[in-house]
Amino acid sequence: MSSEGPKPTNLPAAIDRAAVERVLARALELQAGASGGDASDRLTEAQLLDLAKEVGLDPVHLRQALAEERTRVAVPEEKGVLAALYGGATVSAQRIVNGTPAQVLQALDDWMQRQECLRVKRHFSERIVWEADRSVASVVRRAVSGKGDALVRANDVAATAIALEGSRVLVRLDAYLGGHRASMASVNAGLGAASVVAGGVLAALSFPVLAAVAPAVVLVPAVWGATRSAHGRTVERAQLALEQVLDRLERGEAGRPPTLLSMLAAVVRG
């Protein structure tokens, strides 16, 4: 008779993805607790790649996941009165394109400055942050071409490019429009205050109560609806602009300088 104890028979033949994530998360939690959570217990990228091979993960997929983690921008969940009344203020777009991070960032910089009328605010090895160019030349260029106003309302626009396998690059674009949202709220607050003052004047002139409160009751909700819609359209246009930039980047068009024909056409349109 065998001395081995009974073998478990309730283990599944395969573990689904959710279970795998729970098991790995719990194992890391137990290891951190056992070691005190020292920084020396963190995995390097090479160690993580070795671990991926051991568990049968494709290194290409792991490198892409690592690149996505490196490009991920920690944006806290938007809360508060402005977010509740006017909606979100952050838009993002992500794509895998051909080239090197330097080539991709150079093409994006050319496009953002030439077509979106932005200027460099910060420049890192794998990331560029732009802001609106308020110079007279940019204002005139936007007026003449009729372009470059989709992202100019953003506080800042950022691009992050991370190298993947071969000549592939993961690029992420982010734009934050909190300033535009705040300006819409200011418009709403200003007109709301004006309507209250107007109601007070009517009340002082012995107008009926309904006539005195009518400006506030009618004007404030109407203006709020208009400013909320305006902010929503601005956010949608910014999102579309980011996606269109990535479309051009995929086709290799983002960094191309304007042709003589296109410049003449812009002058004629102006």
C-alpha cells in the first residue's frame, strides 16, 4: 500500500485569467509582507522578462505591457463641483507606430508647433510637453489657416514615446483642458451673479416676485447648459485631434513640412 496521502482532486485543469491575477497579486503581497517590503525585493525589467519566460508569457507582449505602464499618466479620478457640472477635462490617445522614440517625438514636435500652434514647455528624453503659443505670429497663423484651435485651449499637451521590439514605438498623447472648464464655470458664475443683481433691481422697483426671480431662474440653467455643451465639444475636438495626429504619425505624415502648393492654398483661403 502506498504511504502517500490522498491527492487533491478539486483543482481545475486550467486557471482562468482572473484567478491567475488574484494568485499573482496575493503571492506578491505575501512576499512583500515576509520581507518587510524592502526596495531590494523589487524586480528589475530583466528579472521580470526571465519570469515571463518561465511562466510561458511572450516577451514581446510583456515589453509592450511594460511600455504601457511607463507611458501611463497617473490621473486621479476627477471629482468635485466642476467635474460634476461640466464633465471631465483630460483626454488621451495611444498607438504603436514604426520608428524610434527620437524620430517619433521629433515628428510630433514638428506637427504640434506647425499645425497646432503649440510651443515646447518641457522636453525630456522620452517625453515632450507643449503649451499654447500666444505669440502674434501664431494667432495670425491660426486665423489665416483656420486650424490649430483644437488643442490650443489645453493647459498642456504631452507625448510619451517608449521603444518596443524592433522598430516599433508605443506613443501616448495626453491633453488637459482644466483651464477651459474653469473659464466656462466663470462665465456661468458671472452671468448668474448678474441675474441675481438684475432680480434685486426689479424687486427694488416693486416688480412682482415672479418677475424679479425670473432672470436667475431662467438665465442660470440656460447658461449652464450652454457652457457645459461648449466644454463637451472642446473635449471631443481635442480627443479627435489627438487621434488624427496618431493617424498621420502611423502614415508617416506628421513630420512632413508644408509644400509650396499647400502654403499657396492657405494664402488663397485667407
